[in-house]
Amino acid sequence: MGSMKLTNPCIKEALLYKKLDSGVRCETCERLCKIAPDKLGFCKTRKNIDGKLYTLEYGDVGSFISANPMEKKPFYHFWPGSFALTVGTWSCNFRCPWCQNYHMSTRPPDPERCNYLSPEDFIGLVKAYDCQGTSISFNEPTLLLEYSLDVFDLAKEEGFYNTYVTNGYMTPKALKLLIEHGLDAMNIDIKGDDEAVREYCGGVDVNKIWRNASQAKKQGVWVEITTLIIPGVNEDEECLRSIASRIRRELGESTPWHVTQYYPAYKAIEIGLFRGRTPVELLERAWHIGKEEGLNYVYVGNVPDHRYDNTYCPNCNEPLIERSIFDVVSYRITEDKKCPICGESIPIIGEGKERITSVF
């Protein structure tokens, strides 16, 4: 492993760790793994090599790269109609049995088979695919912290935006670095209330996710929240109201909340979770709960052409952005970001535009 450490571009010393008498403590995510010599942390992406902590997947993104519309993330109020070059890699710091990207999130990295893409080449592809920004997504992007920072620095030099689609369980130190290096927007997955997240995600403390969401918002990062509605896990009214009310209290009434349809995947069927897609009626009930709790922008996701997938003026209910799957087919917000009918200010980051065809 020593020679590989010196020559393999996917193996790089981690930025956030502390040396202990009996190993090292990773300070990338809130699991704060204590890692003995020659051992891996919980996510299996970081290893103690000769008393130093190394990431094993720096830039190992070549297998997972695509030009995605913002609406696919989903981001509905951040550069509507634009594209972000999106990459991901291996493993995760959660253990959700319903994971939609389990083919990536459940596999540890293999440095011997590293599919390396340098930050410079990544930005070159952003230009080649005529994208407006970057997105680290697919699996948990926090595991690509060191790579993200290098990509973000280069992206900012070229005038591109930077986004994360994340479970939000990074440490405050990691979040601070991301913001300092140019993180512009985060879509954070709130998977349920405290009980559901602890039970199904591997002992996770959901309050630390809310802490990060709030801190990011205070530091000027655009934040949207997504909740995958899973019957038997987080569909009860008390749980949904707790999420919606907390969004309003801690992030503000204009923070978008995406309540999305669940598709059975991975181990969910084996352990007796719901066997079919989330009923649309249940998603609509979640939408109404969000509105009742005072949220201005609630969206039903993964249901193509649903009326609640559109953006409406919270004052006069005028349709402002109409969407079809991942396409923006109508954009009526004025240049000064107001409703054209009543003049209500609409929170939109960046320019919005119609897009009739998408790149998938």
C-alpha cells in the first residue's frame, strides 16, 4: 500500500483528521470514526496508513459522470433550466435499506481499479458539455471532500456554480471548507424524524443534519430539502409535520421542500418495507401538510407532470414555472425576480430559462 500511496492519484492524504495514541480520528463526517492502523472507517473510503489518514477515492469519478438538469437534483429555485456536470463515486456514510443508488453506495472503492478524473479535466468537461456548473451527487458527496474543494476552486475561476446533493452529515469543519471553496447550493435529504433516521440510517443523529442546513443557509448557501416518502418509515402526519415545521422555523418559509415518490430498491422489500411506489395521494397529503405548516414552496417529485411539480406565486397562486419531467417548459418570473401578476418577490438564484429538451 505504501508504493500505491505515492503513485496512485486516487489515494491522497485526508484534510480533516486527528492523530490519536492508538490510531486516527476522521473528522470528515459526524461519525468521527476512530481508525486503527491499517484499518478503514465506517464508509470504507478512508484508511489509516502509517499513522496518517488517506482517502482512497480522490477523483475516482470517471465511471459516474453526466450532464444533468438542475431539476433532476432536484433544485427548483437555483439556476432553473441550467445543467450541471455531475459526478459521484463509491460508498456512503449512511446505511439506508431503500437506497436508490445502492449499486454505488454499498460498494467500497478499489484503488487498484481507480477511474481517475483530474479536477482540471473535470472543468474541461464542464465546458465541453456546455454546463453552467458542477454537482457532486449520486452517492454521498462528502466522501469526495478533498476532490470537491479542488474542483470548486477551479470552477469559481471559470465562473461556474458548485452544488452538493447530500445527506448533510458532514462535520462543521468540512462544511466550512466547502463554503470557503465556493459551495453555492445544497439539496439536503431529510429522511425522517429523529427516530426514523436513527433506526434506518445507521444510528444517525438528524439534529446534526439540521444544524448543517441552518449553518449553510446563514452562510449564504442556497438550501433545498428533499424527503423521500416511504410508507412505514416517514409517512405519518406527525413525522411530516415535524419536518415541515422545522424547515419553516430553522430555514425559512421560502425554503423549497420536495416530497418525492419512493421506488422499491435494495433491501427494502427483504426487511418488509412498502413493496410498491408511494401512492400519489400520500405525496399530495404531504404537500398539503407542508403548505399548512406555512411553507411557500412544496413540490411533489418523481410523478411526471403533476400539478404540484410546478412553482406558483405564494401570494396570488399564478403559475410561474411549469415543468415536464426535468424540463422547464414555461418560465414567467420577471427579470427582477417577481411575479408578473402581483409583483410578489420570488426567491430564485441565478437566471431562469425555458428548456424544451434535456440532456440525460
